[in-house]
Amino acid sequence: MSKKNKAWLIRETGAALALAAGVAAVLLLLPRGPRAAPFTGNLLVITLDTTRADSLGAYGGEGNRTPNLDRLARDGILFKNCVTPVPLTLPAHASLFTGRTPLAHQVRNNGRYALAPAETTMAERFKTAGFRSYAVIASYVLLGRFGLSQGFDEYDDSLDSFKAMNSYNSEVPADVVSSRFLAWLAAHKDERFFAWVHFYDPHEPYRPPAEYTREGDGGDPKRLYLGEVQFMDHHVGRVLEGLRSLGLGPKTLIVAVGDHGEAFGEHGEKGHAIFCYEENIRVPLIIHQETALARNKVVEERVCLTDVLPTLLDVYGLEAGPGVHGRSFAPVLRPWGKAVPKARPLYLESLYGFEDWGWAPLTGLMDGDLKLISLPRPELYDLRQDPGERRNLFEERGEEAKRLKELLASFVSSHTELGSQGKREMTAEDVLRLRSLGYVSAGARPGAGVLDPKDGVALDLKTAEFFKTLEDVPSRDVDAALAGFLRANGIDKGPAVYSRLWRFYERRKEWDRVERTLREALAGSPDDIATRAELAWVCSITKRYDQVVSTGREVLERDPSNSFTRILMGDAFEALGDPEAAQAELEKALELEPENVSLRIKYAELLIKRKKVPEALAAYDRLTANIDVLKDPEFLYELAVFYAGNGRERQAADLMAACCRLHPSGRNYFFQAVVLFRLEDYEAARASMRAALERHPDELTAEQRELAKKLLNK
């Protein structure tokens, strides 16, 4: 090439390079795609406890009727493959609200752990950003004492929905949850809020309302479970309608997400907590915002509960900060959004079998289509080819199994943060409540941790099936049948057996045998305070109040915070003629459970018996602030009578107005009229009296009808 041509080439290519560099510089200054401004409206997170993804119609769920969640998915974004890192309620919610794995936040089980104050929750982040924060939860395992109340202005964990008799509930149903949220929403509709609504209904035992059962359901647990899911869906609909009716739909971003699934014997387990198969860990995730986010979109890529927090922070323009393990998939939420970030390994665990039964701990990892479950008999599944996890490939694909084992070991080592330990000692109260929910075994005695849970759960199910066969065995033959079963299967007569045995006798109301079983269990495990508290309850049922007191004192010496036992002792002292001691025990119980409605009613009734009218009035005044109380017409009537008899006619009239709306009857209209006459509100009084006479004459006595006519003629 000549010098002239070389000079031309250098000059032209130099110009081209300069032009390219200039274009590149301009391109770097331009946005790479549409950049949305942060969303600034309300945030509502609805958690669907114990809800497997395929229980919803939107996920192809066996024809199940879940129109409200299905509509939310259809109008929003449905994530087909969302997984929880742990199949337990408290740890899963801790991961959801911190964006961190259980290895980091160190909440590994229900009841035994609490989220440490050093952890930063979703509520704290949004409260700092100026949102009013509110939560209503439906299960004992999420009480504020377990740490998730951090950052909430109001955390409604009052589980005792109003009933005439104290039930000491460990959970509340969906209708109560939706009503509580809607009452709060009506009072705070003009404020920007972050709210969390927790539904627990699909959790065992499966007892859906009659209208959510289908002909032929019978005792089929899966169909009854689906009825519970439908009931929950109805009240999700109530919540969504409440937002719409207040004009808050366009101003609110909604997340509906499960915490874990539920097994029906697919791999031996019935329920959840032990295994990390797909039926336990694949959960629904639906995100909806009608003005800012995509509509009618389905995301196939796998995401995790830990991703939800960083995603929401991204959408709202807030910083995630250090320590968050999840990754934002916010771009996929936008109408022009693309796929979520490239898949990465996801950690799985359950320590329930280890801590509650002494079996080997379970850890695992999902990487692409492969899932490793690390146990004494390890498992490897290819989820694309085998979504039901029926073919264990651990031996067949040894190199991949080895790689995942090394990856899991590295993940555990790098993500475990011992500085945030949340372990706590469970009280007898915790054990009682968790047993009522089916979570805690009948006396956890961790051993060497070498038994594979697959073997353990099979033995436990065999024991459960045996106890079902006992239902038709005469009482005199039960001991012999049980001894033969235990001997044949090499099972010790330990806490798990004793728990089933005394509950078996309880169903038969054979209280002497219940007591005998509890005392035998205590002889082998004298430090089992929960079983001792159960013994105090049996003594209360059989009206042996001296023994309630003596056994209750043994419980409270070791566990002063056991409100259940304090209530039993309050009843016992009252029956023994010591109302002062009864009042003292109920007051201590109220310090522990200030929002327990039926406990407060019991306390107010005791004050009336002790002729402490001002104190009783104060107790009742606090009760009337509870929305659940205001739904029971019989209680409202009785309280109105008490108020009217103690110079509080105006409050009595207000209560009777609510009572008549809830249950229009001759008695209620008549008493409302009497109170209104005493208030000299004659026009309203006559209207109420006419309603009693004209609509419900047969419900009035002859004396009431005569008095009504006289008052109307005045």
C-alpha cells in the first residue's frame, strides 16, 4: 500500500472511530429503556398461610373455586414458580419480611425462635419512608413476641375472637381477619399505609364453613382443605372490595403470597414442616397494581420469598441496603419488563424434624432444574423431567450430585450469621398452643440426629394409623393392644405415644384414663411443664379445684407467664369461694393477654359478683372498643342492661341500636324503647316500641305488650 493510501486509511478510520466513540458516549447518556418513576401509593401484603400453589384456580388447581385470587392474578402478574426457603410459618414470614435466608436471620422453627431486634423488617423500612403500618395476624406462631411486630404502628395479634365461652384460641378465622382489617382501613383511608393481612384458614384441622364444603367431601382431607382455601379466597375478596369501595384500588399495590404449602401423603408427610418437596415449598405469588404494573402477565422463572422485599423496595425507590439475600425482579413487573434475573441457587431447609423429633436435619439446594435434598439417604431430582419428585437421581447423576453438595456446603458456610441468633426457650404456654396447631411433637427429645426423616415420618404415620384402629377397641383392651403394637414396631412408650393416648381418651371423655395417662407421662418426663398444665386442665374439667390449684402452682413455679394456667386457677379459686385470689390470677393473665376478649369478659363478670361496679364498668368500656364484641347481639344486650342499671343510659341506647341491627327481635326493640323513654327521646322510643309490637308481637310477654301500649298512648 502506498504512503498516500495509508494516510487516507488512517485519516478515514480515525474519523470513523471518533464518530463511533461520540455515538457511544451519547448512548451511554441515554436511558437504556423506559425508566418508571417510583410508585408512591399504598402497599398491602396478604399472606396465605399453608396455601400450596396448585390449590388456586389460577395455578390449575383441580377446578377449585378461588375467583378473587384468580381475578387478581388475571389482572396482575402471576409467578408460576415461587418457592419458600422453609416450610414453617414463622421462619418463612421472617424470610419474606427481611429478604434473608433462615441461615442469616436465624429463625429456624416455630415457637423456639424470635426475630432479633437487629434485623430490619419490611415494616421498619416503609415506616421510615413515611407509611403508616398495620398488621392483623391469625395464628399464635406469629404473635408479636416472636419478633415480626418490629416496625408496625399497630400489630393486631389478638387471637381470641369473641365467643360467649372462653375458647383460648390459637388462631382466628378469615371472616374476623377481613373485618378487622376493613375496620382499620375505614379509619385510616386518608393515610398512606403499608398493611399486612394474614390468613391462616387452610392450616389443619380442615373445618371449612358448611357453604364451602361440597357434596361427597366426607372425611377427605384434601377436599376439606380446598374448602378452607375457598373460604379464605372469599375474604380476600372482601378485602379487595373494601379497597375499591373507598377508591383506594388505583392507589394500592397488592401482593398475595403463600408462606408454605401442604402435603397430602405425596411423599409420606400429611401436613407440612418436615420435608421440602414441591407440595411443601411451591407457593402462590401474585402482584397487582392497576395503574403502574403489567396486567395479565405470567412469569415462568423461579423466584423466592426472599426476593419479594428487595423487589418492593425497588418499585418504591427505596434502598435495600446490605445483608439482603434476595434479588429484585422489579423490571419484570413493568409493562415493558423482561425476564427476571438469571436463576441462581436457592437454599432450602427444615429443622423441625431435628428439633421436635431428633431426626436428621434437612437442608437442600435448588439450582436450575435440579433439587438436592441433603439427608442420610440424600436425594436429587430433575424438576423439569420429574416435577412430582418420584425418581431419585442421586446415584445415577453422581457428578452433578457432588457439585450440588459442594455448592450447598459453601452456601451454608457463607450465609450463616451466628451474630443474630434468635433461639428462645419455649414456655409451657408456647408448647400448649403449638400442640393445638399440630406443630410441636408430644415432647421433643432430640437425639443424635441420624434417623432419616423419611423413616421417622413413616413410623409416625404408622402410629397415627394404629390409633385410628383403636377407636373401635373397648377401653379394657386398649392397654394390651397398644403394648402389642409398640413391641412389634420397636417403639418406646414416649411423649409422642402418651400425647396420642391421652387425646384418644379425651375424645371418649374417659377423664380418669386421661389423668392416668398424663401422670404416667409426667413420671417419665417430670420437667414437661406443658403436660403438667394439661393435667391442671383435666382437673378443672372434673371439678377437682383443689388439685387445679396445687398442679397450677407447680406449673407457675417454672413458667410464670403461662396465662392458660392462670385462667384455670382463677376459675378454681372462684369455685372454692376465694374471689380475691381469683381476681388476682385473672389480672395476671390479662397482663399477659391484654387483648383476650373472653378473658376480659370473665374478669368483668367477676368484678360484678364482687360488687366492684366502677371497675366492672371500666373493664366493659374497654371491651366495647373491640370490633368482635360489637358483632354479638346477646352480649350487647346483656351489657346494655348492665349499663342502664348503673346510670349509663346513653351507652345502653347505643349498644341496643347495634343489637337491634344485628338481631331485630321483640325483646331487643322493647328494651331499646325502654332506655330511650328514660332518655326522654320519645319519638325514637315510640318507633322502637311500635317495631316490637307490630313486627314481633309473639315474642313479647302479656305484661310487655300491655306496657308497650300504655307507653305508646302517652
